[in-house]
Amino acid sequence: MSSLGPEASLKEINAYKKQINWGDVSTIYHIFSSSLGDLDGILTHGFDSAYKEVLKPNTWNLALLGASKSFDGAMQVKNKAQISLRHEFNDMGYELHCYPVVDGENVTQNMINQGNCPFHTWLPEKTQMLFRINSLVAFAIYCFQSGDEADKALLKFAHDKVETLIATLSESFQIIAVKGYSIAEFYQEIANKNGNILSQES
């Protein structure tokens, strides 16, 4: 394996990292890669998450959405629920936040059995953060300062996986807006500030 393809899997990236570093993998790489492993299987295995929860039709306000069942039992809605998304970067890492949109405004407070909310129950402390990638900020800075090909491939994998998960949401929801830097844009901002992103206003 002399190099990585543009669509390398997480397993392939990790194997390549070990190959080019004689099996020596840094702690920050391991933490970031493990978190991406959880994200990679968010819809197929692992613990329940807010991301999986919002995609379940039984959490939606089906009357508001004009829902009905097709002959094969699949749920169909006349009006997709409106949501907005925000990329968040903090000391913990990266998070994707979700806000139901009610009357053109993002919902940031509890809403329970409210007729105009697209979800039966919306509790921001449980459902606003759809998922987290641990240590992304620290890893992105490390990647800029001294990252090798595998490190950069891992960061690209993270960006691509988040974009794929957003695309999956768009199949069930009308996404009104996606705010904040994407992971790729955040990394570019690190490069623009020569790695000093934490000591300057962003």
C-alpha cells in the first residue's frame, strides 16, 4: 500500500497510518479515529443517538406533516419537517446541532405536544446535539502543524462522513439552513491563521 485512494475507508486509513509510522500511532490520532468509528456506524450499530432518534417517524408530529402509510407500510409525509443545522466546534471537539423550525424560527426551548412543532417532544438537552466527534479541534491543529498523509485522510474522512449524514437528514427533512464552518472550512481557517486559531477571534 503506497498511498491512499480518495475514498479510503476508516479501516484502510488506520492500516495505512500504522504502516507509514511503523505501528506507532499517537494518542490524539487514536482518540479521533475511535470517535469516527462510532460515527461511521451511527445508523447501523452502536448506542442510540439523537441523530437516530430524529429520523424515527414515531417521534414526528405526523398530523402536522400530513402523514399517511403506503400499501407497503412505509410512512409518507406531504410536508417534510423543517429543521436547521449548525456546525459547532468547541473544547470537546465537533458537534452537529439541530433545531426544529417553527413559524420560521429555530426552536431552542422545550416543546412538548405543541401542534406547530414538527416533533411530538423536543428537549434541546437531549436532541439538539445530534452527534459529536471527540477532539476534532485538537486533531485538526495537530494535522496542520505536523500531519502526515494518513492524518489528512482521516480529517477528510470526518468531513465526508458528516456531509453524508447531513444528506441523509435531507431525505427526511427540509433543511432550511446549515450554519457555521464545515470541517473542511474549519481546517482552511486554521491554515489561514497559521495554526493559531485558538488564540484569535474566529
